[in-house]
Amino acid sequence: MSNGSKIQEFKQRAYKKISSNKKALHDYFIVSKYEAGIMLAGTEVKSLRMGKCNLQDSYCFYPSKDSDDLMVDGIHISPFEQGNRYNHEAKRPRKLLLNKRELVRLRNAVNEKGMTIVPIEIYFSGHLAKLEIALVKPKKKYDKREVEKKKSSQKEIKRALSGRY
């Protein structure tokens, strides 16, 4: 390595998936994905480490039209069994941590283009809890049917090629 080079070696963080939102993939077209940090209480982190989380029916929102805080609501993190009276609420709004530039880009897309922000997956990246969010457009009913037809035809082709009927 030369003296003037600024090459940084990044270590690969351990990845541990906790929960994913498969219904969101069925109901929406994904335009872009973002990785966001999430502000959690201590007992919430302990519950996540035990895998007690559900992303079903969760969504992201801005508290006001010109706010820079992105919040997520509807994530169910079960209370920690060994927790005391300071245990967390199961469903409460939680703040997401993103760059200012990303927050502005998402807010403009939601306000101007009528898109939605939906959590896709929650996981641990090393020791940090991360939430993968996606900017999405809703699918129409006929879009869902079309995707279902494509999946079933791909399954049939796979079966025919493998020799199983």
C-alpha cells in the first residue's frame, strides 16, 4: 500500500435476519430500498435477539408534512419476559435513523408522487438493529393476478424440466 492511498478495508458484519414482511412484497411494487437504523429501548433489543417481532401491517410516516423525522408504526415487538415495570409497549411509534439527504428524497416522493414507505425486513447487522425500508407503489388487483400467473407458469416449467409431474 502506498503512503498517499486512502483505501479502507471494511469488515463484513454478521447478518442475522429477525423478521420480514412478505405481504408488502405481494401488495406493492418496490421502487427503491433503504437501510435505516431504528431507535429502540433496551428491552426491545433483547426481544429482537430472541426473534419476537412481527412486521405485518407496519408502515412509515412523517409526523408533519415538512418534518425531517421518519417514524415507523405497527411493528409488534413482544415485551421481554424477564423485563420489569419499565418494559416497553409492544406497538409504539419508533424513530428511524437515515441521512438528511435520504429523508428529504423520501419525503418528496411521498408528498409529490403519492408513494408509500413500508418496512420490508428487520435484522441485526453486527450488533446494530437495522430496518430495511422500501419506497413502494401499490399494485392493482389485476397486477397481483398477473404476478401470480407468472409464478405458477415458472413452477410448471421448472417441474417439466426436472422431470417431475
